[in-house]
Amino acid sequence: MTHAVYITATGAFLPHAPVGNDEMERLLGQVGEKPSRARRTILRSNGIVGRHYAIDPDTLQCTHSNAQLAAEAVRALDADHGKIDSLACGTSIADQLMPGHASMVQGELALPACDVLSAGGVCVAGMTALKYAANAVRTGDACYAVATGSELSSASMKAGNFSAEIDSRVDALEKQPELAFEKDFLRWMLSDGAGAVLLENTPRDAGISLRIDWIDILSYAGEIETCMYAGATKNADGTLRGWQHSDAETRDSESVMAVKQDVKLLNEQVIRYTVEEPLQAIIRKRNLAAESIHYFLPHYSSLFFRDKVYAGLQRAGLDIPMTRWFTNLASKGNTGSASIYIMLDELFRSGVLQPGETLLCYIPESGRFSTAFMHLTVMPPREKCHGT
């Protein structure tokens, strides 16, 4: 027997006050002898005007671990922690290689014994966690499940992890913004935050719930090489050499542990492999039509990709007008695996959602090109669902 699955509560946590564009370099630190020339160019393209860092603005010290960010998002759910029987947590870079991230979040919350899953990857990691928790409820293995997505990007973005880019590369960036740097541009793209959802097999007693109709996750790693990575260097043939195969001196001199991205490959392939190809298959599988979608929640890393995503939707046969799009990238920043949770939380709490409306969430991942689509339906309180 399977059960319907409902998001009955959402939560988000964004540390400290929003950080404006002119404050970023002070908090993250300056690389080299002069301020980054790339920063302003990248910020013009990405459209982000505010983001959050788990950095004390006075001492410049880190104030939260990744697990603590996720735990704060779970606390924001106002859920009964003693009832949680499944906890699934996704992140791009956990605080440690082991134990698993979900175990550390469970420890922060002092939860009693429960099923836990740590989902790795990049942006889709948060959706992998959500799908696991949803399936636990759907199959009856859990009745009160929590899923999270969280990122502590600032820890990797500190100046000490980077070497200065040469001026000639900045000049090239000015001419072709899409050909940004593998390392430096990510410093101005990523930020900290966490989100959580509570999943149950019945709608909430008061207020709306979101029924999870389906979650489809597709990876194209069998077809294309790595694009975004950390803890490795990329070889000329597209393969990766992991950090364990480099000595300490090489790891430092080549910034092996820094997050890097093959931006040329990203620009060439991200829409094909995260929008067009998967969506064409999903449209056939789910009988999906643009006119049936009331809200489209796209997680794109930069405003630069907005029009490209829209063109990809049109080519795939799902022309959802931008008037029906919802995003908070400009004000909340790109928080990776947490982004879709933070978007859902803002929309869920906005008061605009009405029973019967549908949401389509899109979460791409450039790690080795994966994508996730989630379809939700807004549901009335439980008594109205049962016709009482």
C-alpha cells in the first residue's frame, strides 16, 4: 500500500543580515594585492544584490557549521522533533568527510533514533534527500519525515583558498562574460543558507499543504564529462584526479580543494542536459502541459541563464511565461542545494497559493549534468480534503 505525500511545513535559515555587493570582498577576503576586477563584471551578469554568509561581520570568523545551518532550518519548521522518524539531508560539501552530514544534523538537533540519509552531489543533492524522505512516507516506512538542503559555501570561498587571476583573463571575461574563471567567478556566485520541509501522509489541519505528485531526477554522467568539482584537478582528457592522489604541496599550489567549474562546458551544455533532454522525456511520461502550471520555480545560478532556461523550455515544448515564474535569487543568492527549499519556504508562507494550483520546480546541477523536476499541488486543510 502506498500513501500520498504532503509538504505540511517549510523552514529556512539564512545567517546574519544580507550582504550587499560592495561588502562581499571584505567578508570573504581579497585575493592578491588588489581588489578583484572580475567581481563587478560577474555581479552585473548574475543579478544577485543580496546574499548571506555565516561570517561574523565584525570578527570575520565563521559562526555556523553546515550541520548547524541545516539544524536551524529544521527548527524553523516548528515540528515535533520527537516524532521525526526519517531525516534526509543533502549538501554539496559537508563539514567533514565522515561521519555523514545527516548524522551530524541529527546530533545538532539531539533527535532520538531515526532513519537517516546523507545525500551528496551538488544542487540536486537537496532534491535527492527530499525524494528519499518522500518515498519513505509514500511506502509507509515513515510518517513524519524531514528533508533538508544546506550549504556553507563561504568556508570554501575564503581568500586563502584562491590564487590571484591574471589581468588578461579579466579582460577576456569583460568581452565574453560566459567564459568566466573556473575558480574566481564562483566566489561571487555562491552563498550560505539552509532549508527544510516536513513530509506527512495527510495534509495539515489548518492552512495549505503541498502534495508531492512526482519527483523525477535524471543524470547524464554517462554521456558527458565533469563540469563542476572540488577536491580534484581536471585532466586534459576530461577525467578527474582526486585530492587523495595529490600531495599536500600540490593541493595548496593548485587550489585542489577549491570549488571549480569548466564554464565553457557549462555554457555549451547546461540547457541541453538539464532542460531540453530531460524535460522532453518527462513531458511524455507525465503528460505535462504548460497551461496546467501555475508557478514555475527555477533554480538557476545566475540571471545570465534566465533567458536561456526560457528558450530551453520553449524548445522542449513547455512554454511557461515568465509571469508565472517565482525566484528569489536576487535577494537570497545562490545557495546551491538549499535554493529550492528557500524558494518554496518564501512562496509557501506568502499567502498567495490557493488550493488546486500547481507548482513545477526545476533544479539543475552542473557537476556532471543532472537535473530534477518536482510537481506539487496546493491542497486545502485536511477536513476540507475529506469533505467535512
